[in-house]
Amino acid sequence: MQTIGGTWLADARTQTVLALLSDAGHQAFVVGGCVRNALLGVDVTDVDIATDARPERVTDLAQAVGVRAVPTGLAHGTITLVVDGQGFEVTTFRRDVHTHGRHATVAFASDVAQDAARRDFTMNALYADARGHVTDPLGGMADLRARRVRFVGNARARIHEDYLRILRFFRFHAQYGDPAQGLDADALDACARGAQGMGQLSAERIGAEMRKLLGAPDPAPAIAAMAHCGVLAQVVAGADTQALPRLIHLEGDMPPRWLRRLLVLGGDSDRLRLTRAESRHLGQMRAAIATLQTAAQLGYRLGTDLGADVIVARAALMESPLPPDWQAELRRGGAARFPVRACDLPHLQGRALGACLKALEDRWLASDLALTRKELLG
């Protein structure tokens, strides 16, 4: 029998919630991402629990021992139990009764296999008890070992239940799939057929998934597959994937930044619901790529982080090598300060002052940030 472990499972708070249910005669499992990540050796962040106990029963059991129960998703059978400041989503086993593209009508179930059958991917349909013994109703362990992202049951049916699963499929391949093997053919066909249904999704949900996907270590193969089956055009119209593999190569050991990857894709980002800061940064970087600014100039204008993004993105788009000593030059520009101040020009005011300062700053930048205050004012 496959088992898992980890401080998160042994934690007294996790064990308290599982014991609360199992001691009352109910089935209780940690489920989904925490089990998957534990098996892959990836950090576990959220611990979700599945049980055959109905929501009202979960609430009664919690209140009887002084555990706070919050009805965060009562319509879907979810109660959040708060133990020593940590929340655990406890959800009753469910089975689908009717699905309609974004929401599903569900009924409670008593069988873990029925609950597994309504999950998205086989690698997420894994359960473990308090001792770490894994229950695998659908053969998800084999897919997980092979790093194969496969829908539970019929891929088209799973997508029809929630079209966001199209993006999740590509994101999961980028995060957990084997880059040496192609994406599941049936899943790709189902994604292509369901792409138009993504129009039902909110920009917030699309943006959240795309941030995770583009933030994966190497999203290029998944993004290329998205483009091939017509999905990418639904979320980033006009995107071009050709430069993305070159960008990933040039990034080297740079931390993955999803906005940098979006920058080289180009296209319309309206469906991603960018924050104001993200929109501003993306606009600044797009404008800078079209210029011939040096690394030092970019460091001064944009700072070292955005400047670095522009430099590697520009090299990827232009199919050129990175400039020599670009990181040192970027830091030099980021630390530089324009030596002239408004008080150095007491004879000017208003627009005339602003125009003069800008002209002097342009001269300073053109000198590779070398001209002194005396030289600029002389």
C-alpha cells in the first residue's frame, strides 16, 4: 500500500480534524493537491478533507468539542473548520446530478469512488487517511508516476462541467507533467472542441490560471499546445508563441516571472484582468522593447527587475544574444541618480523648467550616465 507522510499530515491540527470525524464513525481523508504534492515531494500549502459526514453533522461534531465551524460553501457541502488559527475545508463526498458549463448541481454521496469520479484529473483523485495510507479509486497513482495529466473519465464531460478545466489541464501539464512526453490526445481534442465555451468564464478566473501557468518553470510546450488547439486565442488574442522557448532558455536561473512571459507572447491581455500595477509595468516594458536603450538606461528608467525582463525579452524576440555585462550595467543604471535638480535652474519655472530638465536628462542618458552636474549645466 502506498503511504505518504510529512509534517503537514502529522500536524496536531490536521490530526484533530481527521480524528473528529473518524472517531464518530465517519470516513475522513485528506484529498487532492496535498496528497498529489506529498507523493511528488512538492511543498503542501492547502489541506482539504473529504468525508461521508453531511455538513450539518460536521458542524455538530466540531461545535461539540469547541472547534469553530464556518459554512463557507454550504451549498456545495463545504464547512471550514478552524483549529488553532488554521482553516481546513471539509467537504462531504459528492456526485454530480447535472452540469451546465460553469456550475454543477450535486448530491451528497457516501462512497469515495463517487466523489473521485467528479474530480478533474486522476492525479487529483487521490485520498489518504490519518496514517498516510493512500486510497486510489481511479488509478491516479499510475498517471502521477508517469507525470501524465489525464481527465477523470470522459474529458469532454469534465470540461463541460467547468470550462476553466481547459486552462487547468495546460497548467497542470506545465507544473506536473513530463516534458518529454506529449499531452494526452483525447484531452487536447476535448479542449479544442470546448474552447468556445471559455467565453463563459470571468476574467478573474482566467487571469488566476494564466498567472500560475506562465509562472511554471517551463510553460512553453503547454502554451504551444494551447495555441495549436485554439485555446490561447480565447484568452490572449493575437499572441505569438515563437519567442517563448527562446525566452525560457535565456532566463537561465532567473526566477520565473509570469508577466515577462506574457510580454513576449504579446497579444491582447484584456481577458486576464491585470491589476493597475501589472498593466503599467506591461505597458512600460512593451514601450521599452521598441527602443535601443542600453542595460544601464533601462536600469535607470525601469529599475533592475523590469529592466532585466526587458533585456531578456528583447533578446528572445530579436533572436539575439544577451548584451555583455548586462547585469552589472543594469545594476549601475538602477543605482544612478540624475545629478541635476530643479533648484539648479532657478531662472526657469513651470513648463520651461520641466522641458529643460528633460533635455538635460536625455543628454545625461545619451552620455551613458557619465556627464556630471557641472558638465550638464556648463
